[in-house]
Amino acid sequence: MGRKAAEKTKGDTPPRSYEDLIRLIHDRYEGMSKTYQKIALFLTQNPNDVAVLSVNSIAEKCGIHASSFVRFAQALGFRGFKELQTVFQRRLSTAAPGFDARVKALEEELGEKEDKSDFGFLRDLVVRDLTSLHDLLSDVTAEQISRAADLMEKAETIYLIGQLRSVPVVELLRYVLTMLGKRTVLLDPGGGLATHIGKLAGPDDLLFAVSFRFYATEVVNVAEAAAARGVPVVAITDSTLSPLAKNASALFAVPEHEYTFSRSLAAPMCLAQALTVALAARLQKDTESPRIPVVTSP
């Protein structure tokens, strides 16, 4: 989708709410050019940053010229990127208390501070993790948590799949779910059997899939095949445009922030643990203090 697409939508009324904007991006995503798809991914993954950063800063993060962001906005019916940005600013000011404080924090803590010491790396990672956890708290709803916990409780067997950076998340889930007494199968890629074992899952089971960009092909394929057989899928991923999104019965899109070395798993791990605590409360009939049984020596 390029200049011609922008001209075609020039007279369209642009979406005014964040939800309508994201819905429009979803509807058009498959037909977008690779450049526009990259912009769309950034917008959906980093809504708070889009609200507070300049178009030049956003463009630099994406490695795309700022003019492409302007044309992208025009293709969606906006006069320019600033008008599109107001939708994100409106969302942040209403969904996250202290909009001005949020802007100041981003400018001060995530600005161009040149602290390249060993401790500086720790500081940078902690600040970014705190931002990710704050975003998680504001983006995930009680209904999403309840929906996923209900699916986990009803499942006869919970199949887990996650590869590459997602492995720690599914390993944590396997440990906690096993200690809670849930029949759990980790689809380990070792031996090339993950896809074949995944085929054992039926409609009374559940597939819990975790994958982030660049999405592991086997994870995506297993999730698609499971959904086609009527298996409920709970997915933790990084965007509502993720290939896991279309097959998820319960979807958690956890935006990832840029890291100089690697992307943190603080938010996905916290979310995974929260889901198991919600499940424990159901299984133990205890909403006050659900506990994970511990391994004790004989």
C-alpha cells in the first residue's frame, strides 16, 4: 500500500478511537507493503511510545524515513501523522493515569543518557522492565485473565509450546502447572516430535503457545493445526498482528520495547505467573491466598 492507497482513502473519515484505529490496521494489514507492515507492527506493539515520541524518533527506531509514517497515516484517512498520534495520546491519557508524568518519565529515563558503565546497563534494563510491567498492567484486562484461567481449568491436558526466546516462559508454565496437578505436556522440539505430539491434543485439551518476533515457524504451525481441530489456544505474543492472534481463544499481546542487547521476558513471565495464580485460586477454591505446592526433600 503506497501513495495510490493514500489517495484512495484521502476522503475517508479517519478512525477517532484507538480501538477503531487498530481494527482498521488489522483489516488492511495483509494488503500493506512490507514498509507499512513494519510501521503497523510498531504502532500496535508500542502504543505508549507512539503517544509521546516525535515522528522522527519513532522513524529512527524503526529504521524507516519519517515521510513514510506521514503517508501511512494519510492512507488511513488522517491529514498527517500528528493527527494519527492524537488517537494514541487520547488512549494513554485515559487508560494510564498521569499522562504528563508518563511523558516526563520517558524523556528522563529512556532519553539519550550516555551511561555505558556496567551499572548503567543494569539501570537501563530495570527502567525498561518497569515500563513494560506498567504497560502490562494497563493493557491486560480482568476478562482476559479470567477467560484464560477458565480454559486452563477446564482442559484435560495442557500442551505447551514455545521456542527460542519463549522457552523460559513455557518451562515456567510446565513447572507450575505440574505442581498444581494439571496434566501438562511440553512440546519440546528435541527429536523433531513436537508437531506430531501436538496432534494428540483434542477439543477437551488446551494449547498454550508463546512466540515473539521473529515467530518460530513450528509454534505457528502447531497452533494453526490445533485450532483447526477445535483445540482452544491461549497465546502470549507481542502484537495483535502476530500470526498466533487469529487462532487464539484467549490472546495476550505483550508489546516489546527496544533493548540494546536483548529483549526482556519480564512482562511475559509475570503474565504467565499471574495466569497460574488465577488457576490455582480456582483449583484450590481459595481466592485469598492460592499457593503453589513446593518440592520438599524426602
